[in-house]
Amino acid sequence: MHILAVNAGAEVSGAERVLAELLKTAVADGHRVTLLCPPGALPESFGAGIVHVPVPLHRLGGERGVRRLRAVASLPRDWWRTARRVRRAARGAEAVIVNSTFALPAIGLAFPLHSLRPDRRPRVSWLVHDTIHSRKQRTALRLGAHALTVAVAVSQVTADSIRARVRRTVVRPNGVVVPEEMSGGTARVPGRPVAGILAVLTEWKGQDVLLEALAQLPDVQLDIAGTAFPGSEEFERLLRARAAQPDLAGRVHFLGHVDKRDVLPRWDVLVSASTSPEAGPLGVLEAMAHGVPVVATDHGGAAEYLRGGAGILVPPEDAPALAEAIRTLLDDPVLARELRDTARSAVLARHDAKTTVPAMLEALSRG
């Protein structure tokens, strides 16, 4: 089978990590794979088994002012140019996997209504990593929904957000590699509890809210793991300036890009502070798999993962509630142990990559 994958942007975050595992599995299964995305880290992460076709497809990040106006103005041109390359690359392809909400307009142009007989069009699947809630997301979906054969959502809440536009929607949850033994908190320093957040630096990930929560926890240190999302450099500057103020100075460490295996053993709690609902945050699943108790905001995929005693949920953008939840976990080791055991069992039952990756690939390529 010839599989065509389309991604907006070339940065590697959670959605791209999922795509990478799917495409590597497809190559290992003997399929031919072509990846259409801009040049950058994503295509460079693959070996010779995948053909890369560059496209001028990007997603709006944290741009401001003139930079944002220019980015918005360039979108129609870039969609048309990408659509032409998708049509060309799709000749002879059996399946097209769209990995980004903001690639949908180009897909809609590549496969307009009634452009091909149904029996001659490739199967077009959308792997949904976004719980659709914003106007720009809804617009992108509206422009591309007609071209879709199926949407494969990584959580139920995400599936519910698109059913009105995509009639055939199925759920195939995200998964992670589950270590044989839990390692969370094994490298901690007595008397110096450490909270961690594992996410790209951008406003909707809520690192600024977490800093305000930390200001209420004077004995706690914070590790911020992740790099700035393109266009969010000013947000990172503001985070660093806030962390340098007297009530936080010396307690906040910006780690940049890290290997999760290097940081999870040090952390007493992982925090997912997203202010907008995430579809299926991998950082939360990885903490659950490694035995790190989780505090997350009560929406999106994180809420699905943690209900039933697998973690603590707090309202979005509520720094006092976030601080209280972190303090509760740090002060109650029995509760922390119960949460981590329940979370680990949930990951083993529903989110082990050994089973989730093949199931997701099957739904996307054959369904």
C-alpha cells in the first residue's frame, strides 16, 4: 500500500510524535510512505524508508501584529500550492493521512467535491489531535471536511467535537511505551519536592498559570521542559521574566528539549496546566506510565485519562486550585501512591503503544 501523510509544520510536538510512530510502523509492515510537510525536524527524523515532499504548509502560532497579518495573508496561496502537490503525490496512493487540523483546507482543495469518482479517490483519513473549540479550527474543518472518508480521534471528547462535520468518526486512543517498572520520583532529593511540566512553551499550555501556582508553594521547585512553539518566543521571554521575580527566583528551571526518561524519575508530580482542551496529551500518559502522579486541568483528553482515581483535576486557569492540588499530592504520600497505581493500570489496559499504534494505523489506512 502507498500511504501519503500530510502535516502542517515540521516541528516535532506530540502530534508529530504520534505520526512518526505510525509511519515507522507502516514502513516496517512493508508499506510505501510519502510525507508532505515543510522542511525541518519532522522529515529529518526519518530514515531512508520515507520519501519527503516539501510543501509550504504552516500553522498559525503565537505571532503578533504585522507578523500575524503576513502569516494569515499567505495562507490561501500556501493552501493552493500544497493542494497541487498533494494531488500529484496522491496518484496511485491508496490512503492519505492528514495529521493536522490546519492541513485540512489544502486537502479540501486537493480533493474537491465530485472531482473524482468515489471508487478512484484515495481513502482520506484525518488523525484528530485537536479538540475543536476555536473559530480558526472550525474554519479549517469546514474547508476540508468534504474530502474526508473518516476521522480518527484520539479521545472521545475530541470525537464529540467534530461529529457534526464528519459523519464517520471513530476513536483510537493515544498510547505510549510502558516501562516494565515505575520510575517516577526515584531520583528525588529529600525535602526538595519537584513539580514538572512537559509541553511546548505556548500560551494555551498554561505555563504562566503554573508559575502563579508555584508562587503559593514556597518550598517547591519547578522544571519547565520544552521549547518555544514557533511564534511564541515572546511568551517564553515573559515566563522567564516572571520566574526571575523574588517570589520564584532560583526555584524555576527551564530545561529546553529533554528525554522524558531523564526527568520523570526526578519529579514528584507532573502538571498539565492547559487553558484550552487538549485531545490526548502524551505527557500525561507518559507520567502515568512511569508512576508520576498527575495534576491536570479538567477538560479534553486529560480529563478522560484521569477520571476514576488516576489523578487530580482542577479548573482551567485557576492558579489557587492548581497550587492546592499540588500541595495535596506532596503532603499525602498514601494518596499519591494510590493515584499512581490506578494510573499505571489504566495505561496498561488502554494506552499501551504495542496495541494502540497498530489499531490507529489500521483505522487510518483501511478502517
